[in-house]
Amino acid sequence: MSGLVLDGVSAAYRGTTVLHEVDLTVERGELLVVLGPSGAGKSTVLRVVAGLEPVTTGRVHIAGRDVTDQRPGLRNVSMVFQSYALFPHLSVVENIAFGMEVRDIPRRQARERARAAAETVGCAGLLDRRPGQLSGGERQRVALARALVREPDVFLLDEPLSNLDLALRVEMRTELRALHDRIGATMVHVTHDQTEALVLADRIAVLRDGRVEQVGTPDQIWRTPASTFVARFVGSPAMNLLPADGALRPNGAAPELPDEPLEIGFRPEAVTLDAADGAPATVERVEVIGEDAYAYLTVAAGQPVVARVPAARRPDKGATVRVGVRWADTHLFHAASGRRYAP
Amino acid sequence: MSARSGPGLRAPQPRTEDGPASARSGPAAPQPRPKIRTVSGPDTRSRRQLVLMLAPYLVGLVGLVLVPAVVTLALAFTEYDLLRPPAWAGLDNFTALVDDPIFRVALLNSVVFALVAVPLRVLLALGLALLLHRRAVGTGTARTAALLPTAVPEIAYGLLWLWLFNPLYGPINQLLRIGGEQGLTVLGRTPPQWLTDPTSARAGIILMSLFTMGETFVVLLAARRALPRDVYEMAAIEDATGWDVFRRVTLPLMAPVLALLAVRDAIASLHFTFVPAFVVTDGGPPPYATTYLSLFVYQTGFEYLRYGYAAAATLVMMLLTVAAVLVQWRLIRRYRRLYTF
């Protein structure tokens, strides 16, 4: 049985449709990351599942139950908000126990479970503090503990790491993954950070303008992006995209190409700058990031190409290089639709 | 002029040197900085500007409030009838006040009014604010309606209620008589004689004061709308009932504002009884049922020309206000310790 199923769900916000017939299935115990740029409708997916926004069409099933018409409180989900939504006037332990206390679980028992949940996420030392006295990372942990404590059917996490600084974000990312593995809960995690998605996810659903662009494992998303959008959104710097019949001809065994305009895509790390039969290109600028350098090039026809090279062997700005890439490292897309072309 | 415009023009310069603008401009900024000017210049100048801008207010405050207050304070220890010069009376006025049955009634009336009307006004304003904070059909009109009575000039408002309270043709009693027979209510009781029965008159004044809670309502409306939405969504996900949400979320989050408004209302309550009591009930019906401290002071001073005595009563009124504020302030401080945002 699936943990969560969205069946042709559409949703509108103030008259504008923000989700277009989204189909998503999250297996029980799976961590699905919903990835997309701002405004793609990621948070709306969570809000529809939680019942905070109504659907205009489609059904939502949680753990086999059709919850489409149920109010949020009956759906047995818990949510971690981007802002954490902690009650500022309650102490940490009161915050964690809030959901149980309003459900009339005896106070002593609620506090006991709140303590246990706090220990799970490592904030047991903060129980008597108030949210105003906590750092961002500590608030994050409290919000997590509050989500954990009730043992819901689905955890919904709305960009929970986006308010943390980089070091803490990396640390919490790892902890979140470990936590998921330990409790084996069904989780939907929303983020715009592709690294976070690739590291955390069992599967990733890439969302664009309220439509699911691709669902797959991080490996599938990386190796076989379903569209130019996915190809360019995942990976930094973004994948290079050039017309297949342009100045740059990949080398090696060419696949069978149809008689229609195609685009070839290849990641910066697939580019070599000293190919004997490569296309001539000018180095516009070079960014050095530790051991790596990114060379921003313009090939003869004026198209931009980014190449990742070892910092020690980076070209000089203004130099002419010969850009080469192997067919094996390229992706092909229909130029008109942007969808992947599989030979 | 030149002497003043000189530093005035230069003033922003030293500030930008430390400001974010220079941080962006990078290492090309080491200019000679006029050290002495930056340290003393803007400081004294801004202080002078502050004094200048505050001057009209300060002049008004001193001339219209502070001096009369001090004069009142002094008059409270004299006997003064505007005709003869004030004569020193020591504490005579105050001992007389203690023995004055009318003053005691007025004091009691004022305290009872504050204790009943202030909580009711704040509660009514809170109820309306919570009802009307969402966008929905008709809320705009309803908000305007809630605010409107506050905008009516006080005397007109008083005259309006004089008509509303009229026992025979006033709409309130006509409404109460609906369904009843021979001029009685449905329950077979005589409708309240608003202006002639002491208890009804006191209730009437409180009723009048309830509809002028517009300002309190507006502040509470703004306070409610400023509360974070996600906290309420969190409560919805946890299946908190409306009562739970009110008790555990809304009330504690709005408590600081509510407390502040209650303090303000308690202070104001000593004053806003004046016009209703003056226009609608004229301090009656006997025995002095709606003679509040403010009306007592007015009548003593301007009708009986006992300025010294009136000043002493004013002083008592002021002390009462201070005491009320202190009590509430202590309560708020105790509560605020639990509160750290």
C-alpha cells in the first residue's frame, strides 16, 4: 500500500491554477523530494496534502484512505513549516506536546513523549526554553520533534533547511536523512536546492509551473533527465545545451539521429578543451573554486559553453581552445518540445 | 546662515564613511575624515533639531497641561470661589471629601463603571475583531459599522441615546415590548425605565459606552491580522478546536495588546462617563445614580463654584488613575516575563 497518492490533483490560488493534474505516488517509508524553482507549486503540493488548500479536481489518498474532503486535523499528517511556525508563547516542551494536548492526551503522557521526541532529534536540553531564545538550527530541531511526536502517516517538510546557514544546512541534511532511515517514515520534502534533493531523496519529483516534469531516483534525474528543464535545473553550473547541427560535433560513435531539429546537452565536466578535432572557442572568463575551475567559453557560432577543468590546468582568459565532447556523455532533446530523445 | 548650512551640508559625509555604501565601494575609500566634526557635530545638531521639532508640543504641554495641573494641585489645598482670592485650607478639602456622601457615591460609581465597562468594552472589541478579521462578504461594511459610533461627536451621540432610551417611544423599549401585551415585555415584565431607575440608568451608561469601543476594535483587528498565519495552520493540522485555538494561541499571542488596551481604557473610563452622564442622565436619577467623578468635579467647580474642592476631587481622580495603571502594569510585567519573542 502506498503512503501517499495524488491522483490528478489540480489546485488554484485566487483564481490562478497552480497545480495541473499532478499524479504522484509516495511509497510507504519513502522519502520523496519535490524539487523545483520558486513558484513551481511545490509548497502547494504539501498544502494540498495537509488539507490547508482545497483541490479543484483529483483525489488525495493517505495510507489508503481517501482524505480529499477531510479537514487537516483528521488526515494524520504532520508538517514542518519553512518558518517552523513555533508558538512563541510556549516553551519547547509545550510546543512539542501541543498537538497531543489539544487531542486530550493526558498532560503527563504528552510531556513524556515530547521529551522522547526531543531526544530523537537532539534538542532534549532545550525543553524549558522559549522559541525566542533558540538559534535557527535549534528551532529547526524543535519543529522536527513536534512533527515526529505524533507518529503521523506522512511527514511534510516545507523547505525546512532553507533558513539555515550553509554549514548547518549540510549537517541537518545528513541528520534528516539518518532520521528518516531510523524511523522509516513516509516523507515529502520540498526544496529548491538541487544538492539537497540529490543527497536526501529516495526519489525526486521535479515540478515546473504546477506540472510534474519528471519523477525518478536521484540517479535517473541526473543521468537521464526527461527534459531540457530538468537537465538544466539539476546540476551547477547548468548543463550545456547546443543545437545538434551546430559548430560543435561530438566525437565517438554517433547514435541514429532523426530528421528533426535536436539539441544536445552535456554537463560541464564532460567537456575537454584540448580535443584535436574539437570546435574552436574563446575563453570569456574563468572561475576558480578550490581544486576546480569553470571556464565560460563561446564557440564559433556564438553559443556559450561551460567547462569544468582542474584548477591547475585552467586556460587563460581570452585564450582559444578546442572544445570536445563524446557522444557517450551527451543527452539529446527534441528542440521543439524540450523532451528527451531516446535513439 | 552660512555657518549653519556649512556643517549641515557636510553632515552626511562622515555617516556614509561608516555606512554600508562605503562597504560596497571597496578599498578605494580612505579619505581624510573630519574627526572632530563627526564626534561632536551631528550629535549636538540632531539634539538641537529634536528640541526644535518638539518645541510646539512642549509649549502646548507645559502651557495647557502641566501649568494647569500644578495650579489644580495647589488649588486643592485652598478654598477658592473665583470671587475672593484663594485661601489656604490645608487638608480640609480632602477630609471634607471623605465625609461627602455625594463624592463617595461618585467614587463608587466611577469604580464600578470601570470594573464593568472596561472588560466588557475590550471583550466586545475582541469578539468583533476575531469575527471580522477575515476577508469575506460584508466584513468591510461590518467593520465600518463597528467603528462608526466612535466617529459620532459625543454630544450628538448623547442626544441620540436620549431618544433611544426614551421609555415610551424609544426604539429600545419598543423592541423589548415586541410580543408582549399592555406595554410589557414577552416575559410579562415592565421594560427598563432607563432614565428614571438608578440601576437601569447605570446599565444604560455602560451600554452607551460599549458602542464607542471603535479604537480598541481597530487596534485589535490590526493585532489579529498581524499574527502569523502558519501558526494557525499548524493548529489546524493538529486538529485543535476553535476554543483550543482561541485559548492556547490567539489569546496568549494577543495578550500584550489586550493588556495595553485595558490600561488605556481604564484611564479613559474616568473621562468618557462625563458626556453621557451630563447629556443623557444629568447625574441622576436620584440618588446620584450616574454622578461619576468627572461630573462631580464639573458640577462642584463650574456650577457650585467650589474650585478648591473640585481640585481636590480631581487630585483623587488622578491618584485613582495612577493606582489603576500601576496595578495593571504590575500584572503585565509579571506576564511579560513569560514572553520572549
